[in-house]
Amino acid sequence: MPSATYEQLLSESLPQAIETDKQYQQLGAKLGELIGKGRSRTPEETKLMRLLAILVEDFDRRHAMPPDDSTPAERLQFLISRSGKTPADLLAVFGQCSHVSEALNGRRPISLDQSRKLGKLFSVDPGLFV
């Protein structure tokens, strides 16, 4: 039986930028399957494996967190830089531009209510901000 073409492999796996944990799990499982094939992997499968690895690495980079000893403001800055959101997106959380700026600079503590809203906004544990 002839091996699948690269185009067939692409149409089966439908690789795309990973935005959700479900997509991450699905593409990660396919990547693991391809890695597990080792030397029996076809050149087309190796090409797909490399593409999936780039997509998984991109997701990991965008969703990784700064070190545990970082401040809530540093975590918030990190999430903004990695998420594609802007300080303006935080107005619904903080209410005023000056409060957004002060929270980002560490001059304003983040309240529990704001932590919950930030957790929802960035899909992370609200405890990161307290």
C-alpha cells in the first residue's frame, strides 16, 4: 500500500494555530504518534511532524508563565504580551485607564474581584494575580 502524500496527511490532521486546550491535546497526540514512529516514519510524516512541533511550540510559548517569584503585575504584563490583548482590553476589569496603568506597573494592588475577572479574561487561575 503506498504511503500517504503530504497533502493527504494535512487534510487528515487539519493543522492550524492552536487556540484551545482541546486543539493542543489533539495536535499533541498526533505529534506524539508521529514521534513514536521513529525510523519507520515516511518523509511526508516527518514533514508533518515538524509542522505540528512548530504549532505546539507556539502554543506553549504563548501560554507559558513567568517564574513563580514574579509579581502579579509582571504576570499581567506577561499575559498581555503573549495573548495579543492590549491594556485597553483591561478597562472592563479595572474601570479606568489610570487603574489599568497602575496595576500593570505594580503601583495598584489587584483585588480579588479583579483577579477573578482577569482569570476569565486570560483563561488562567485567578490566584496568579494576588
